[in-house]
Amino acid sequence: MVVEDSSSGTGQCLCGAVRYRYQGKPASVGLCQCRRCQRQSGSAFLIGVVFPAEAVTIEGELAVYEAAVHDGSRLWRHFCRTCGSAVMITLDRFPQIRSMMGGTIDDPDIVQPSFSIWCSEGQGWLRLPEAVTCFPDYPDGTFA
């Protein structure tokens, strides 16, 4: 693993065909427990590490899956064409951010979620730490 200073970092997909660099610290780190994110991640939740769009530089080719979300807006799930790893989510309602998937970040110490959305759709067995604020759906405020 490459050791980064506190102002930048790196990440990659499982096979390394897609790599990225980010500048600065995340604007937020959160979980999503909606059924779509469960299906994409193959787990109980997806971990989103949010950066300003201009702070993220991607090398390699990403495939994209486009979907409508609960309010009719659009969401794009970006993944590696080779290994299928989910790498990033972009949203039309928040074009100024890039939500990088927590498992792709090389330094796991920055992946410390402070909130979780769509807890109403969460797995019944999952118990999050008290420090993680749970919202039953998507709250009105933005986390970017």
C-alpha cells in the first residue's frame, strides 16, 4: 500500500484496472442500507466516501449502470469493466460530488461513517455503533 499524506489518497478496484486519486479529506462518509445498494454491494450496506468532484481523478475505464431513485432523479453506478468492482456513484441532483466506494479506498482509516440512510430497509440482524446516526429514509439535508 502507498502511504499518503493527509491531503491526498488513492484507491482502486479489485483487479487494479481502475485506479483513482483524491485530494483532501472526505466531505462525509456514510452508509446506505436501501435494497438497491444492498444488491450492488452484495452486503448489508454500501459505504459512500464523498469528495468534491474536482478532487477525484480516475485512471482506467469504468462501465456505468444508470437508474432512477425514489424521487425520480438519476443515479449512476460506476464499476470496473474487468472485475466488476463498484468504484463510484454519481447523482444528477448532486453533480458536484463523487461518492467513492469505501472498500476501494487504499487507506481504510478514513472510512469512518457518521450516518446511515435507508435504515428502514436495513437487514434485521445489523446493529450499527451508537455514533452512527440512522435515518429511516433519505433526509432532506445533504451530506456532501
